[in-house]
Amino acid sequence: MTVKDQVLLLLENQREVFFSGQDIAQQLSVTRASVWKAVKALQKEGYAIEAVNNKGYILKMAPDVLSGVYIEEHLKKAGIMLEVQVEKMVDSTNNVLKQYAAEGKRQDMVLLAEKQSAGRGRRGRSFYSPEGTGLYMSLLLHPKAGPEEGAMLTTLTAAAAAKAVEKISEEPVQIKWVNDVWMRGRKISGILTEGSSSLEDGKLEYVVVGIGINLYEPSGGFPEDIKDVAGAVFTSDIRKENLRNRLAVEFLVSFMDYYQAFPARNYLEEYRKRSFVIGKRVHIMPPSHGERRAAQASGENREYGLVLGIDDACHLKVRYDDGTIEFLSSGEISIRMDGAEGHRDSFCREG
């Protein structure tokens, strides 16, 4: 941990206490000059650290900047030992962690970035990731499970994200199938789960779970291609002190609570109760044009159906208009919301 990180942690943990430069230097076993440099660096990053004569330094306000030391410290307080890495910008947090895995990294970790230059969603779609407005992170995990069980990590992540966002925002949060988290009728988050399995035993070698959460609407609004569906957790006029760090901690605590019991599925009820497709009539799109043409040729009426529920394997139980009941594990659906067809999404498999 750098001197800057140690100074920040000391001031953050005791927000009402003044510390002289000498006090800090003695507690951290560093020089007063290094303390002064650390304070100046933190002030430059936006931390409102006041220096008062005959009293010392005090942290009045923290900016909404990702802090690995803040996140790691609060995870430790919750009994979670997880390596935390924060970067200013990456192409994709998933890409970086997949590279780490390819290089042989065996320790579970989380990577967060202020910005992604090439954020990715499912099926090769991009994920808009501008600086300062979202929470972009990926976890590198090594579950003792097969690919079918590993696919359930997407559901687990959605449940943890919805729970964390609801706690921070104090507003209701819903889930639209596996990888979309919604608030106020808008998509605020997406999830991409990728992994690699062994050809010898069929077990997973690693899984990378990536999630992006829109905290604030970007300046100028969302891009044209997503502006009708994308939303944000917070309004632009809310006080932005440590919100992204706090949300990251809440999400990771919820996620690890579920993950430590994995492959037990104690997150499913949390997920089901937030699903807003259950009981709704949806438009069902097969995963391939070939399957759609085959269904049309056979005369099957399998384009629309009523969602009856979600089973323990995250299959969608649907009753088609022709009366047939089926459990779906792949494909896409769309749902009419407020008179207009809503955003399409996949069923249960990612990556």
C-alpha cells in the first residue's frame, strides 16, 4: 500500500478527527515530507482535505473516484478477502482478467475501471462505458463446477446487483431475464459471463463475470442507439461522494455471500421475486434463423407465449399461444412495456 493510500485510509476511517503531519508520519512510520506529498496528491484528485493551523489535516469530503484501498478495506470489515485492482482505463475489464487467467493467475480477484474503451456486452455487442458515470468491474473466479453450473453465475450476479442497487438508491429494482437490471422502466445494468473449461474433465478452469452499472446519465445523454432503453441509478443533482465505491462494496458483499455457498442456489428467490417477465406475454425469438424457419414450416405457433415462471436451472417456463408448455434455455425475448415493445434479451446462457 502506498503512502497516499495509507493517508487516505487513516483520514477516511476517522472523518471527525484532525491529524497533524507529525501524527500521521509516526503512525505510518514515514517522513513528514512524504505525508505532505500524499496530501497534495489526494487534494489534486479531488479529496477535500483541509489543513488547519495547530490542528492538522481533516477529510471533509471524498470525490466519487474509485478507490481500491477503500473497497478492499470495507470488504475486509465484512470478512471478505478479495484482491482488488483499480485502473484508470482498460479496453474491457473482462478482457484484462481473461488475459490474467491465460497467464496462470489462480487467485480470485476483482478489477474495476473508471472507463472502458471497448466495453463488451453479450453476443458481441458493445457496452457504453464513459468515464465518471458508471461502475465497470469484472471478477476472476475459479469455482469447482462444470459449465452448466458456471452459467448460473449470471443469475447470481443479477440478484446481487439488484439487491445492492436497491440498498444504495432506496428505490425498487427489477430484473429482465438473466443479464439486465432495470429501474423506473429503464435498463441500468448488463452482465457478461465468460469462462474456459478443461477438455480432460469438463470442469471450469476459470470464469470471468463482468458487470456494468450506469450510475449517472452521461453529459449530453446516452447515445442514439440506446437512449430509448438506457437509464441510470441516480439523478445528476445528487451528491456524489463515494457513491461508486459504496455501490461496489455493497455489490461485492452480496455477490460473495452468494458465491461462497455456490453452487447452492440461495440467490434464486431473490432473483425470481424481482423478475418482471413472469406472468407477462412475450415475443419469443429462437436463437437461430434456421430454428425459426423450421418452426414456421411445421406450422407451430411458437412466436408468442405467456411466461409461467423460472425453474431452478434458470429455464424460462413458457406456454405458447398454441397451448404447448416448454422450458427454454436459449433464444431471445422481448416484452411490451407501456405500449411499446421493450428491449430484447437472452435467456440463461452467457459468454
